[in-house]
Amino acid sequence: MTAVNQTADTTAKRGRTNWGSGLFLVIAHLAAVAALFFWSWPAVITAIVLYWVAGSLGIGMGWHRLLTHRGYKVPKVVEYFLTTCGTLSLEGGPIQWVVTHRIHHAHTDRVGDPHTPRDGGWWAHIGWILWGTAQNHSDSTVARYAPDLVKNRYYRWLNKFYYVPMLVLGVMLLIVGGWDVLLWGLFLRLTVALHATWLVNSATHLWGRTRFQTDDDSRNSWWVALLTFGEGWHNNHHAHPTSARHGLRWYEFDLNWLGIRALKLFGLAHGIKRVRFNRTASAWQLVRDPLRSER
Ligand SMILES: [Zn+2]
Ligand SMILES: [Zn+2]
């Protein structure tokens, strides 16, 4: 497939309305507002814990830095744990998500980018979910962008039935905690998390500072980083996509990086790629820890 065809493939679905996603998002937003009238401490704590499990362990550490960019390696059981946590964010299947994000990096802020603010701020935030490619890539696009994942049986299954862990969680929350815990732990938490993730596509390609000169509009945004456990250091990330570390200074909050360092502390992460400042060369450089096989 040529680059031109590839671009055509990724933009061909623009204009098709994703009614199912739209209806679900309306229900999720209404339920999130309803949650405010069912306040309780167990509900709030459940929401905070699940926000971290799905957003940090699942999306940031799992789907983004591990699956999409292969910024570090972990034993398969740990990888599957992290990537299964990612399904609790209800952002589609992991293979489709990775394909969308790899296309974003291949065509950032150019023709073919599924969610660039150059097509409009609201388009980049939510429009592409409702009327764009969303997470519905063709088999040929998937085979091109995620050949490493399509040959994995577990990911093929999880990609198809990504909503199953969320359904199980929802039933458990209702049985164990009641309606207040369900509304907060699932709907309000999920709605806030979706907007936080979408802000990485919209806000961090619009507002913030740049450390690196990249040929795209990526920016570093402290407040998006706070909402997403470190994913807001987006200019750092576009400059060095494979780095497992996004917040490069001590004041650049990056809990996902701390999570990866914690895995390393327990001997579970190796081959970690990270950007660090080389004083001698006076430049930021990508370095990699040894792989387990190299020790
Ligand atoms: Zn980006
Ligand atoms: Zn990325």
C-alpha cells in the first residue's frame, strides 16, 4: 500500500456517523451528572482508584507507552494485566487504539492524522469519535500499523470483546457497592477519563510550551499532564516517541513514568528507553537500559 492510499484509507470514513458511540456518550454524560446527586465516600474513593487503574496502569503505561511505542518490556503476564486495565477506559479495543495512535504519530498534524486540531478543536477532541475513523480501521490498515499485535491471540480476543471487563466491573460495582458506587466508579469516572484522554489530542496540540522543535503542533501542558498522569508532556513525547519517560524535569509530573520505575524496582521492567540531558553534549538524548537477555 502506498503512502497516498494509506492516507485515503484513514480519511475515507470521515462523514459517517457513529451512532452507537454517540448514544453511549450521551448516556455516560447524563449518568455522570446524575452521580453528583448520589455522593458517598466509598463511591468517590472507588472512582479515584479506578481512574488511576484505567488511566495510568491501563492507557498510559499499558496501551500507550508499552503497546504502541514499546518504550519498555515486561513479562507477558504483567503486560496482559496492564493492557486489560486499559479496557476499563472504554476507548475501544487495544489493537484499534494502537493503530489510531500510530497513524497519529505517522501523520501528526498533516493529512491522514485522525485527530488534528488543524481540522478544528472540537473535531480533535470528540468529532473524530462521532464522525471520523474513530477506532474502526480496516483489516489492511490494522495489518499495516499493528502487525505485532494482530498475531497475538489474546489481543485479537481483547480487541473484539474489549467491553467485557467493563461489563463485569459494572455488575460487581452494583452488587458490592450499590448505585452510588456504580455511577461514580463507572460513569462519572469514565466520562472524566474520556475527556482527559481527548484533551491530549486537542489541547496539547493547541496550547502550551514547546521544549523541542518538532514538525507538528505538539505542546507540553502541565494541566493535561495532571489529568492524565503525565501524558500531557506531549511535545516531549512527539520529539522522542519511544521514550517511556515523558516528564523530563523533576517538576514535570509523570506518574506513569514513576509506575514504570516501580516495575523496574520489582525487577519486572527492563530495556526501558528514556530521554535524559547529556551535559557534555548539551543535548537531550535517548538511552536504553539493558534488556534481560543482555545482562
Ligand atoms: Zn499528538
Ligand atoms: Zn504516542
